[in-house]
Amino acid sequence: MITDNALWRLSVTELGKLLARGDLTPLDLLATARHRMEAINPHINAIIALDDHAEEAARDSTRRLAAEQPRSALEGIPLTVKDNILVKNIPATWGSRVFADFVPAEDELPIARLRAAGAVILGKTNCPEFTLEGYTDNLLFGVTRNPWQPALTPGGSSGGAVAAVAAGITAAAIGTDGGGSIRRPASHTGLVGFKPSTGRVARVHSLPQILLDFEVIGPLCRTVDDAVLLYRYMAGPDPRDRKSLWPADTPRRAAERLRILYVPRFGTAPLEPQIEASVDSAARIFSALGHEVEQGELPIALNQLDELWPQVGQVGLAYLFERYPQARTLAAPKFIEQAAQGASLPASRYLAILETLDAFRRQL
């Protein structure tokens, strides 16, 4: 007999095999996720809303599997979705009182694709207001804690997403990343986080994209195999998102021997010895596998990036506050201040910032 204690530790791929063999059903898996959530979530505050239709979706998945007609390898797998991504009939607050009452009438495209693949949406995960911080806390739902050490942060802005996976509530979560918001929380919690290239995952029906095309949707999970699996079901072009319509969408065979730049540290930023040793070990593993690993500096001016990147968010907030005037009283004071800074930035300066960031992208 498979116990809850065993299930919460498994990957999406492992759970899919159990479902395919009939060792458990999607209804069993959903019940396990809910049981784990009830036990753990009060201590970490990862999940802030539930999908009332999750059981119906799990029941439909159970029927399809019983009839040997699964939609995909994701059939019956429970997932969570970050609170800045639209999910039909579940509030999408963006971690802000400004959007506390906003309930989308439809799924954002990647979520619709996951549902079409048979995935079951358990609920939404917490994020910092407007997803503009590297830790997860807001005035609406409060702080999210790291399951490994509740006194520490799981990072941000996909902090609720990684906390839910690291705590074993679900085996995977869907987040967003503009400036590290998938990758950083994954590193805080021992998970795999993947930020796809711009345009690889088409976006339709979304909150205002105040970080422009820098923000993309991607998976957070326990294994690289799971990240690849989830990405494949979300990826693909859509005519409603022109950024996704590029010829490079055709899969390409990876080179047998990769060229990898190993950057031991970013400028003068502090670095924990344990982290330094871990990354160095990974670089040596890649080298032992036959790849060309070269140690060097990041080929962009980090001090310039540190100056420019916050201004992108400030201008985005200025636009958001004009579109939703209630933000001037409902948002946290620090974001009200940042929006004012963005509003005072000349358009010519903003265009210069975008041009410089585009040059950075080409360098990388």
C-alpha cells in the first residue's frame, strides 16, 4: 500500500507512473495533496486560495485513466499556480489589495494548456505585491516561510510556489520569472526552476505585464525531467502573442559538447562558502561529462544593470497606478513611492534603458 508519507516525496514523473499503472487514482492524489496542505500550510502560508472545481477535474481524470484514455503524462497530476497568473474563477490578487476582488473569467493560456493535458489545479500560491521583490510577503496574505527553515524566506517572487513543492503539497508549481523570480526561489528551497526564453510560452489573458517581455511563465519542481515535461505542455506559439511567433520554435538537437561559462560570483556580492562549493562542484561535473567549461566574468556591467532594472519596474508601476487609480491608496507605501519615481522618469530615459537592456540580452 502506498501511504501519504511516501507520495508527497515523489516527482511528477514518478506519480504519473503510479497513476498509469492504476496503483492510485487522481482522486487519491488530490486527497493526499489536500491532507498535506491542511497539515503544513498553516505553518508556511504557501497556498492562499483553492480551486473549487479541483475534485471535479480529478474525477474526470480518474474516469479517463480507468478507460485507458489519458490526455497526457500530466493526467491527474495536482499543480499550484502563482497568484499573478490568471486561473478561471479563482481570485488573482497579484499579492495586492488593489486586485483583492478580481476573479478572472478564464484561464491564462499556459494554464488552459495544462488543464487540456489533464493536470488538476489545486489552488493559488502567495507572491509579493506586484511580484517585485525577492522575498514573499504582502499586506493581503502576509509572509510565506521556507519549509526547510521557517525563520527564513523561500525567496521571491515565486515564494509560495516553491514552498508548496518543497513542503510536499504538490510535486510541481507554475510560477513567473522576470528578474530571477523562478530561479532564485528554487535555489532557496533545493528545487529545479526553469525560466524559458522569451516567447517560448505564449501568454494570452494576463495581468498587465509591467516588466514587459522580461517576465515569462515557467515550472518549479523536484527534477529536471519534471521541468522538461511541464514546459513542453505549456510551450508553443499563439497568434494572439506576437512574441511567440518565431521560427526558432522548431526543436533543435543540442550539441553533443556544450560551451559553458562558469561565473563563480557576481561582482562584490556576498557569497556563502557552501553555495560557492556547490556551484563549483556542478561546474566540475559538467567538465567531467565532456563539456567545455570556462571560468570567467559575466559579460555585462552588473553595476549598470543594478541601476537600470529597478527603473523598469518603477515605470511599470507608474503605468499600473494610472490604469488603476485605487492603487494610490491601497498599495504598500514603498510601491506608491516607486510609482511616483517612475512617473517622473522621462520617456527618453526609459527608451534608453530598454535599449541598454536589449544590448545586454544580445551579449548573453
